[in-house]
Amino acid sequence: MQLEEDDWDRQNQLRINQDREAIKGKTVSEEQRQWWNNLSDFWKKVFTLLYYEQGFFTMCSPNNYRGICEYGRTTLERENDLLLIFSLNAIQVGEAEYSTYCMLPDPLPDLQQLKIESIPELTYFKNLKQFWINGAMLEDISAVKNISCDYLILSDISCNSIAVLEPLLELKNIRKLGLYINPYLTTVDETILDEFKMKLVENLSNKGISFVDF
């Protein structure tokens, strides 16, 4: 097991070194630096874990919250590594073990449940294809309207507390969406739901994609 971990460490460091070589000479802007500084410690840990531990730690796992807290970092190894974080094509945060309880007004007190009140602005993530936050009691998704990448598949925001869908209507290329167990969506205007469904169908037709979860 130790040999496997050592081999992974070597391969992972090689990947990081190659990525750093690819952005050699590029610098982080003041606006990007400020974006990072304004992140909560939790989101800093999510992003550093997704990049530095890529391929080793499975974000969508029952141990997600504990894993983020234990293995995530609040600092970058190098400032320019922020540009590599911006190159991520997937952001996945999930707490499947507790998703059953996410719709409860008062979750059981002995559960260390993942709770994300909102997501950060994602303007700089131009390569993003998958955005997955599952079982996090997420309420505010307003920041998703600033995702400007071409091929986003917003695959799963199930088991949350989302009540407003309008930000999703601004995503031009969204093709797949999981919204299961979001109890507050029962109050959403039916016209908004219909408009969003039509948007998904249109994107499926235009892009030649053959799946949709809604």
C-alpha cells in the first residue's frame, strides 16, 4: 500500500510540475488574488484538494466533509497555482451519507453534516464541465449565472434546499441537471420550471446529447 501511495505521489508531482511549466511566465491578476483571499477556508480547502490531490481523493464520498477538513489546505504552494485551480474541469462536493437528512428542518444533532450556504463566483473557471454539490443543504445558487464556459454539465445539485431556479436560466449550454430532493422547489413558479425544461430540451437537440435528468 505504501508503495502504491509513493508511486501516486511521484506521478501526481510530475503532473503538477508539467502543469506549472505550461503556465510559466503567466501571473495572477490582482482581481484573481482578491478572489482567492475572499474565499472561506472551506472553499479554499475544496479547491486545493481538487487540484493538488487530483485522482487520489474522491470528492463525492460519504467521508467528504471530514476529508475536506482533514486534507484540504487554505494556502497555495505557489501563487501561480491559482491559475491551475482555475483550469479545473469539474467541481464536485458531496455528502451522500447524509443526503437522506438534507431536507429535514432540524438534522439529527449527532450528524456532522456538510452545509454550504452559497457557492463562490466561478467566473474564472473557463473549462468547467461538471458542477456537483450534493447533500449540502445549499440554498443560494446565484453565483452559477457567472459561469461562462461552453460545455457545462451541471450534473447534480440534488438533496439541497434550493428554492430559486432563475440563475440556471442564464447558463447557455446546460445539458443535464439533477434536482432530486430539493423540497423548497415546490414553491417555484411553474412557468420557470417549464422555461428551464424547454432550455434543456433545446440544448440537447442542438448539441446532440442524448441524456437529461430533471
